[in-house]
Amino acid sequence: MSPAPEARELPHWQSTPDDLRGAIKEIKAALRARVEASGRTVEEVFEVVEKRVADQVEELKEMKARGENPWPVVRYEDLLDDSKRDTLREQIRRRGCAVIKGHFPREQALEWDAEIVDYVEKNAFFENYRGPGDDFFGTVGSKPEIYPIYWGKPQMQARQSERMATVQAFLNSVWTSESDGQQWFDPNRDSLYPDRIRRRPPGADSAGLGAHLDPGTLDLWMTEEYQRHFAPLFDGRPEEYDPWDAAHRTSGPQYPGSTMCSAFRTFQGWTALSDMKNDQGVLQSVPIPEAMAYLMLRPLVEDVPDDDMCGVTVGQVFPCNWKWHPHLMEALSVIPDVEAGDSVWWHCDMVHAVEDVTNQEGWGNVMYIPAAPWCPRNEAYSASVREAFATGASPSDFPDENYEVDWEGRFTEAELNEIGRRGLGLA
């Protein structure tokens, strides 16, 4: 293996554009030299990855032409059947995503949805709403589409439920959690990563979200741990890259910025609190886990300017677009119809988007709950989560809005069960 580029101090996300461009030029030159030290050119290595992705894109296009949806659909009960689990794992490894049908009983999910409304109305949320704390998500009219609340009882009950722990442990088991003699994470214990909710009302017009991914930004190329994780790509061995190997991902830092996620998530996910048709402004993904190799190598190809990472920068999410990633954009695939209580999951490195909608039919309500297994990185973040939980503050990964500090009916420590206590690092 060729040596990694020398570790360097990352420029702060508020550095001048010249600082960032200089850092990008430096790291790209070092990575190109590292690839070429393998005896293969960047273009030769990228061609291997591009063909693999292009073949899968054609397969997906043929599936959709036949009226088939690429997203695997799994019944919650099947996760409990040992005779089916290996087959289900292979389906999810192939596509990198899944819909879990009946994750929670539909009646339970609808009840949670109503309780959330009661929680925010009882605490005069709309009267005190100050507008979005960030511009990552859009808003609908004068009310928020994304509610910046984290500690409602429905959210915490779902996070610490046995059914959620069962699904998270199964999804974690799709990954390789132990390699090179080291256990990178505990697949059977999740950290409790608090996130927001979305409530989009009937009749809403929403611009959706452009194609992007969330594992990081420039840190993916610039930090030692990520360079070790992506070593097969940078050392000219793209055939050996495994998007399901967690090696070197569970302790490394992220590039400082306003859109970072401090936790390592095996899967991003949300739980439906309403029925949603798949033509009503719902999630899309590129169901090709290996596409991350394409995204990591693409900026090193010679047609990309030396100071450009195909649009990746700091203070913004990692973009995917027609200019630099046309194969991936062709492969965007919308989820199937879902019912309240179903959950939707996608590999943490997968490109995803939300379609726009005009005059939406029915509600579009979800709770964002990922799979974030216990590991050094998540254990470190759990300290700030515990503090936010105790005070009702917004977690440190999110805008400093703190609506719930004085709210009545917030979930309390006395209501934590064993799963919740372990997820917060209290047991």
C-alpha cells in the first residue's frame, strides 16, 4: 500500500475561498500521485468503478421499465424468522436500502402522530415559531414542514422500543462490523441519535430536496481515517472496495461545518406516521451502494478543475448532479407506497433526494430515526445528547433553537427503559 498523504490540519469551514481551494489542490495532487504509484492511472481506476455502476444503472432502468420497484420490501415478522434473514440481508446488501412493512402497528403510528400535534399545540409552538433554523429543508406556508423538536414522548418511545432495536440490529448485521482484528461497532447496541420530525399537510406544495448524500464533505478525502477506509480506491485496487466494511469509519473526525453529522450511521431512516403514495413528494435513492466509489474518484479525473471537488465544499451537503454524476442521476428510484408504521432505510453513503409535490394528497409525516450503532464516535457524541436530553435543548448537530426547554410533557429520564439508557450511555 502506498503511504497516505500526510495528515494535515483541516481549514475551518469559514476559511477564505482561497484557503479552501488551496487545500483541495493539495489533497487532489497527493491522491492522484498515490493512485498512480499503484501502476494504474486515475482514469483506469475510475473506469473500473464507472463500468460497475453503469451496469447496475442499466439493470435498474430495465426493472423500472417492467414496472418493478428496486427497493426491497421486507415484512417486520420476516426479520424474526431465522430461515429468511440471510436472504433478506443479501437483498439489502445488493440495493443498500429497504422498506420495513409493519415495523410498528399502524394504529400505534397514527396515535403517535396525534400525540405530536397535541405536544406542539399545548406548548404554543406555532405562536412562538421563529422560522427555520437552517436552510437544509424547505418550509410550507407559514408553518414548518420540519418541526425542530426532539424530545416528544412519541419520538423517544419509538427510539427505545424493542421493535426499533430489532430492526436496527438486523440492519447493522448487514455490515461488516469486525475486520483486521478490530471490532468497529457493536451491532446489537444502538446509540440514541435524536433527530426532528416532518409534517407536510394535505394540499402542500414542496420543492423537495435535490440529490445529495450525508456522510461528510471534504473530510472524506482529507482525514487520515477516511483515507484508510477508502484505501482500495486510492491505492489502485477498486475491485476490493467494500461499501459495507465499517473499518476506520467509527472514530475519525468530520470536517467542521454546519451540515455535519457527528454520529456514524449504518443506515439513515425514517418511520412513517401517515400513509404516503410514492408520487406524493417522497424519498428517492440511488440503490447502488458501490456508487460511493464513483463519487470519491470522480473529482480526481482530469476533466475536473484542480480546485474543484465536483461541487463538494464545506457548509453544504455533498451534492450529486447531472454535470459530474450523470449515471447516478439516471438511477434515482422512488420508494414504494408506505403506510403509517412502516419504516424506510438507506445506506449512509447513498445518494438520496425528495421529489417535489404540488397540492399533496394526504399527510406526509415522518420521524427521523437512523441506525447508529455503539462505537467510539457515537459514544463521544452521546455525552452532548445526554446533556440536551436533560435540559430539553436542541442536540448539538442541529440549529441552536431549543424550543423544548420549558415545554410541558417532554419525555423524562424516569421514562427511559433499558434500551433507552444504553442508547444514551447511561447503562
